[in-house]
Amino acid sequence: MGYQWATRIGYHQVDPDRKLTLSGLINLFQDCGGFHGADSGYSNKQLADMELAWIIANWQIAVKDMPDLDAHVVVETFPYKTKYFMASRYYRLCSPEGYEYARANSLWILMNMKSYRPVKVTKEIWEAYGTFEDIFGDYDFGDRKVEPAQAGEELPSFEVAPYMIDTNFHVNNEQYIMLAQCCLDRNDTWDFFRCQYTKQAKLGDRLIPFRAAVDGGVQISLKDETGEPYFTGEWVKKA
């Protein structure tokens, strides 16, 4: 058992079919990790006072089903490995009875927000979070790295707005996913999502979406005006 948070699916988290959205799922996972940090003595504010923050590097998420509006759910997180300035966390979304809706693997980087350089995860910080069982060790999440496709369709660009910015003064990781998913077609089907964050977009930056076909699905990259990616995500059928 990992760190658990029991909650309920609200109206703002669902799509027109009254199902939890991917961005809603990401927010549940992100909040669960934040609550775990706060209960371990390293809240977002406490880390900020130390000029530190956890920055997401990538997500890998397998979805069996999405819960309905009003459903009671349990969100779990399991930090299971650290190396230098990196830490790996699993997440899981289940019903109170134990039905697994989704599982995720994630990689986080501990950053000094003043110098914006990675810093080593200390023994004190890691032991405060606790190390949990590698519960998904037998599941193949595949390659973490997501290479932007060489060819793709350029879509209309947009500017980073104030509502996209989080407490670290850059676009929140969930916002990239929500913005990229707006570039999908409604009939695109998927059960596995993975993404990579390459650099941080800030207020006033322009994001240029590119859509490309990949094996089993579609890739959406959000790039800057020089063609360098901020974010690359893939929605594919894996099962």
C-alpha cells in the first residue's frame, strides 16, 4: 500500500460523456503527490522556502477505464527509486473496492529554482517520503523518452496565458496535456499515454502545436518559434 487519498470525481473533472478526463487524472495524481509531500514535511511551500521544487520530466499512463462523475475513488502514490537528482513515482487510481482504473509511472527532477539547476535528492528528503514497493515492476511501461516526429501538420499557435502558469511561474504540466489534447480528434482512441517535457514555457511564450501519426496512435508536440519542443505527448492503443 502506498500513500492514499480518497476523493470523488467532480463536474469540473469530466468530459461530455461524464467521464474523468486525462487532465483531470493528471491533476489527481499531481495533487496526491503534493499531499504526500506535505504530510512528509516537504510541502510545496516548504520546498519553495528552500528554493527547491519537483519538476516533472515525463509521464507514462495506462488507462483501463475512466471513472464516472460522482464516483468515489482512491488515489495512491508510491515513490520507489531515486538516483542523483531524479526520483521515480508510481501512481494508481482505484475504486474503493480495489478496481484499478489507471496506473502511471513518472520521473521527477529536484530543481534549485534560483539557479534552475538540478540538485541531488538528499537522504533526509527521500527517507521522509519513504520508499514503497515496486508494485508495477512486472508491467512494461516502455521507453520513457518520446522523440518528436520528423514530419507533422502544423496547427494554429497560441500564447501562454496567465491561467496556465503555476506557482513555479511556468506552464503547469497538466496544462500542456490539456492544450495538446485539444489537438486530438474526438474519434481518436487510446489506452496508453506518454509524454516528455523538454523545457518550460513561461507567460507570453508562443506554443506551436504539431500533430503527427505514430505507430498505434497520434503524437502532439508543442514547440517554440524555433522548432524546439516544450512538450511531446503520444496517445496510442497499447492493449
